[in-house]
Amino acid sequence: MKKLFIILLVGCVSLVEVCAQSVDYSVVSVNEETGINFVQITQANDYVCMPIVNRSKKGPFNWLSNRIIDISPDGEKIAYLSARNNTTNIFIKELGRQSGSVQRTNRQAVLDFTYSPDGKQIVFSENRGNAHQIFTTDANVGYVCRQVTSASQDYSPCYTSDMSQILFARMEGQGISIWGHEVKTNILSSYTSGMNPCPTADGNVFLCTRVNGNNRSEIWKINGQTGVEECIVTDPFRSFTTPVLSPDGEWIVFVGESEIAGPGFTYKNTDIYACRVDGTSQLMQLTYHAADDLSPVWSRDGEYIYFISQRGNAAGTANIWRMPFTY
């Protein structure tokens, strides 16, 4: 299960898998989403990558949990992973304008990325041969990249709020753990088990995903200074991944497992969820479409959530969508 979370992406194609034949991708919203204004941000010719979702009868239901879209700190641009010419690279589109996208990396196989808190850098991972390595690049100009890690299985990088460290996930053997790279000294430190690190405004605390003994993914809060580790989102029958903290630090948006039932079939699905940062109250399922919804991020004012979905396209082509966050 764990390896699927790392490297698999597909381009703008339909995912037809077990029990998926009944999905009407052309529908923008379903009855449970009545009143929600979904806005399509990208088009088919943006070639937005669609994270793989595994519904194989031979294995567990799971999906790629890496972050492959992000909003610039000034809130004016959205960056996304695009599949073009047999490569995957980061492209940037201005929000609020009818304009094309600008290519920001010129690599072979970028896996995931995030903006730095000051908006000047993008930190990303790339598949290179048998390794997945961390790089940084200027968010606004050029293709020049600086390599951060090497000869390892590293992915899901993000800066801490003060930009003193880059957190990332590293796979070693059968385990995945959170590591930190000190920007000034290049010192690497191992913190704890988990993946999908998401730092809070307090540089000592971060959120992450962990897989429990029942092969279900949970959302955890880790205090690197005190060593306190707290499971904040868990369910015996569902998995949750990809936590992203709201700008005001009060909410978490994440991907969760759901199930759709129809005449003679059940269909496992990925949807967008949110809850209070303490995990104890107001767990909400935000999307219900039979198309997969993945890789959510907040707008910088916290009023909207952007995510990748196959909804609104008869062929199941992936695009970025925006929905308001109301509670």
C-alpha cells in the first residue's frame, strides 16, 4: 500500500477501473452538493495530472497522496503539475485572468511540490532513475534548480513557516518517515514516522499522514520539540491523507475515503473533507461526486478550496476546481 502514495501519476485520461462504469463524469455536481458553486479553473489543454487511484480487486483501495497543486502566498497564482511530452513539470497560471500557463520547471518527472512561505521558491521532488530527490527552484524566473537530497527515496517537500527547514518524507525499507533539512547548515534530521508533512505556524509542530496496523491512513499532529504525537483524524473503515492547514490555523482540509452504493454495486471513492485542527469537532465531508476529488489546498484568504477532480468532463479528464468553504 505505502508505495502507491509516492510516484504514480497519470495525465489527462479517464480512469476506468473496478465498478467505475456507472460514473457520469460530465456532471459538475450531485444532489448532496446542491448550493455549492464549483468553478473550473483549468482546461483540457492544461493537461493537469490526475493522481492515481487504485481500485484493484487484488489490493487495498488507496490513492496518491502527494500535493500537486498549490496557491502562491500572494494568492494571485496557482501552480500545478502538468503531463506534457512524456514529462511532468510545474506550470503556473494566474488566477482571475483568462491567460495561459507558464512552465516553471524543465525536468523529466516532477512528483510533487509546494511554494515557500515567502513565495520566492518552489521546493519539489523528482523521480531520477531509482531515486526520488528534493530540489528547489525560483518561483518566478528560470529553470535553474538546486539539489537538496540525493540517492534516496524522498518526496512531499515543504518549507517550515520560518523557512529554516525543508520537511519531507523518506521511504526506507518498508517504512516512511518525516525528515528535516536545515537550509543554512544542510544538516538532515529524522523526526518520526509518517508522510505528507504540513507545518503549522509554530515551527515545532506539523501535521502528517500515518498508516495504522489495519492499513488505514490517519491524520496526526506531531510536536517536534516536546515529542507529543496525537492522532486527530481516524476511522476504522476509512482512510484519510494529505492534510493542509487553513491560513488562520483553525481548520484542516484533506482527502478521505467514501463509498457510493447503487443497484448491485458499491464504489469506493475519494472526496474532500475538513475538520477543526484539534480533530475533535466538525468533521465534514465537502464533496460527494463519484469522480475522484484529490490534492486540496486553501485559498490564501481561507474562503475557498482548490482541488483536482474528473468532474465536469465526459471523458473523465482531470482539471482544477474551486469551491467555497462554508461552516
